Amino acid sequence: MTPLRVLSVASEIYPIVKTGGLADVVGALPAALRSEGVEVRTLVPGYPAVIAALDTATEVNSLPNVFGGNARLLLGSHQGLDLFALDAPHLFAREGNPYLGPDGKDWPDNVFRFAALARVAADIGLGSVPAFVPDVVHGHDWQAGLMPAYLRYSHRPHPPTVMTVHNMAFQGLFAKDLLGTIGLPPESFSLHGVEYFGQIGFLKAGLQFADRVTTVSPTYAVEIQRDDEGMGLGGLLRERSAGLTGILNGIDVAVWDPVTDPAIASPYGVDCLELRAPNKAALQQRMGLRASRDAFLLGVVSRLSWQKGLDLLLGCLPTIINGGMQLALLGDGDANLRGAFSAAATANPGHIGVVTGYDESLAHLIQAGSDALVVPSRFEPCGLTQLCALRYGALPIVSNVGGLADTVSDESEAGLDATGFKFAPVTTETLDHALRRAAASFFASRSNASNWPRMQLNGMLTDVSWRHRAGRYAGLYRSLIAQRRV
């Protein structure tokens, strides 16, 4: 059977360029879809890291005058990922964060950088690369949002399109007077086009014109249809509810496997959970925490932001410090939060350890060495860190929102089937109560008086892979193709 061809369009992809969970999903899904008879090639910007990572680089198209400079479309691969790279040095030949300049602010030409990405994706959908004419074009987040609009306004036959929302909070908003400059017709600037409160909305365009919209958990698909959670697009998503699907993310279980993980101190599995203990000792040493098998060690691997609720965790520090707990935090983001956690670590040596920035190896050790992982997000489309925690036997303590609600079973509700602890509403007080509840269960386990070890095993036996999730994407693609043939 001829594989179904899908062009995936994204601004980052693991393991080459990563700022968050989007990259993990875009990097892991193609391999999972291969077993479903789906061939995926991913179009990504030609950042320096992408160009350097290509095993081979074959020019398939020369692209003159792409928003102020010449470009090339390159064909290549990296660690099993089949890639198109948009090599446009005037847009992408910049080191560091793919979206932000050295001053920490958005690159002023992001409108052109990601319009170019979407424009080239649309061209590939229209057959500009005869050797790879996709059956479906699948865009991810606002950076790919104009792709369905370019296809719609081409007024040419084109493949069906899918848009996946990984986070509604990031929408790609730009001045309306750039409409003609980025190649969209005047009639596109309307309520039923790309207009969003007087601006060009890249994500709005994708949600308006894609044949199907997906997001990364069933609960988040419901939440974003509400006015208070839809970031101004709840009404549009309610109109499109019949074509909106929530498909849970998975993780790459080959990368995240405590049995074979080279980044941790002591590999372990469900049949040798006692071998997990050396990882706790290694994490305590790495983070400058007091060596103690009996301390309740909380881990955090997160962006430091209001969305992630890390300001609420700051309010719980007295409970952590005075309640026999420790905190190992890895993250970066908001300068005020970064400074507050660093100051707390300085003031409470042995109790709080903080590493700012991102360190992939340390992220693995935190999952393997923490007793529990804290994810107090105010909203969370899916979340991947709690999926890693389940696989590594670190019990998640999470807010009852989005994908966190879908993936963690609470100890007070699920009984013997529990995998962690949930709290609601999302406040400092309820988070503090959840931390105390989890600590009580952990300390009781020292005398075999709690369900803690069973919850660890429940989590580790939970299927957090892409195996079943990929099948849902493949089914979605095939249903779109079948509808076009009717």
C-alpha cells in the first residue's frame, strides 16, 4: 500500500531546535505515524542549527525574493527525521532563541519569517516539489497559521489541511497594513478571514481556514471553546466544534526510558524500583540539597511563567521548608520568578536548589530522582513533563486543568488506580494543601502505611507513548482524504 504523505509545518523540532513541548511533539510524531502507513516530511526554518544538522542537503527549489532576500528549499534528514529546510539567511541565520532577539523581545521581522514558512508550505501543498506532493498539510501553532489561508486564497485545488493548537496564548498578531506585503488579498481581512481585533492573526487564520483543528488534549479542546479560556477565539472554536478534536500528546518512550536512560545515575524499571534510590542521592548532590533518603523531594522542570503557576509555588515555600520537603527546580523565563527562586535557594541552602536555563540531562535526572513532580499550571494544553514523571515513577502533583486533568488520576478519587495528586481551583492555598497531602502519603509509605509504591507502579505502567495517539492522527488524515473524494 502506498504510504499517505503528510507535510508537517513547524517552527521547531526536537532534537535540533527546542524551546518547549511543540518541538518534542513535532520530532516524535513522524516515527509513530510511520507504523500507521503515514510518511511525514517536516518543513522547518533554516536556522543555523537546522542547516548544520542536515545529513545531506539537496536544493530542490530556488526561491528568489522571499520577503527581502533570496532563499532555497533544501531536502535532507537528521536522526530518522525527513526534513525540508527553508534556507533564507536574511530571515533565519540567527543564533539563539528562534523567536526572540538578544534583547529578549520578538524579532521585529517575525511577521515575514513565519509568513515565509507558511507560504512555502502552501507552495509545497500546491505541488512545487513534484517528488513530494502531500496528501495532507499539517501546521503546528501560529507560526504555521497562514498556511491554510495561502492555500484558500490561491483559488487552486489543494490538499486538505489540519491545524494543531499547542498553546492558544501565542497567536502571532501583526499590523493590518502588512496584509498586502505578506501576499494576502484585501478580502482576507475580515471577521471570517485573518482579522483578529484589528490585526492580522496568524493563529486565527489557521483556525478559520484549516479543514480540521486539533489540540493536544480532550479537556483543553473543551476549555478553549469558552470565552474565558479561548483567548478571544472561543466563539470561532464553538462555531467549528464539529471539526475540533482533542488528541493527547505522547512522549518518545525510547528517549524517556528509565531502564536505558544514559542521563541518570541508576537505571531502573517496574521490577527493580529499589534501584531508583541512587538517582535521588545524585539529584540532591547535583542541586546542593541535603543528602537524605527520607526528605520528600519535589521536582520542577518548567518555563517560569504566570501560565505555569510558578508564582503560586513561591507562596508554598514555607510549607516546603518547614515540612520536611526539598525542591529541585530547573527552568527559565520571567526575570522576576527567576530572581525569586534563586533568592530562595540562596536563603535556604540544603532545602531548595535552582538551576536556571535548560539542561536536558538534568531534566532526566529530576524525573528519576524526585519523589514527586509539581505542575501547578493555570492552564495547560497537554503538558509533557507529567507524562515523563509517570514513566519515571515521580508522582505528579498537578492542577486539574487541560491535559493534566486527562493524564493524572487523583489519589483521593481513584483509590488503587491512582497515579498522583490533583488540585482545584488553581490557587496557592489549594496547591499548598495538595503538597501537604502528597507529603503525608510519602511519609506514611516509610512504614508501609500508604498507597505510594502502588501509585508509582501505576504511573510507570501507564501508556504515555505515541502508539495509540498516532493512530488517531492517521485516522483523521484518512477521513479528510475520503471526504475530498466524495
